[in-house]
Amino acid sequence: LTIDKCRRNEFDTGRSMLTVQRWLKNYARDVLDESDEILHVKYQLIYTVGGQQQVDAGEERWKTIQSILNLVK
């Protein structure tokens, strides 16, 4: 999208977007829960079926990862 903006001579927007991209690259991290499964090739396309349900130990997982992220902050 940044390159697209520059091609359309929207340099101010492109420059702003590039600044945000650089900031995200330097300071943001993606955290994947159970990445061995979600990155497996057999799960490349996943569509949910049925009603929404709570994840097993969802609240405990959330608190655990928040504690870990606070330690590495």
C-alpha cells in the first residue's frame, strides 16, 4: 500500500505509512499461540463452523502471556 501511494504521487501519505511500518518493525511483535499447529500446511485455510465457544483455559492463557510479555517489556 505504501508503494501504491507513492506511485499515485501521494508522497506525504506514503511517507507517513513508511514511518508507521518502520516503527512496527522495530517495536511490535506477533505472538502466536500453538504456532506449531496454526502454521502447519494442513491448516492453511480454516473456516469456522458453529457457534462461538470459549477456548480451553482461555482466561489463564491470557493472563499467562500477559505476565510473560510484561517480563520482557
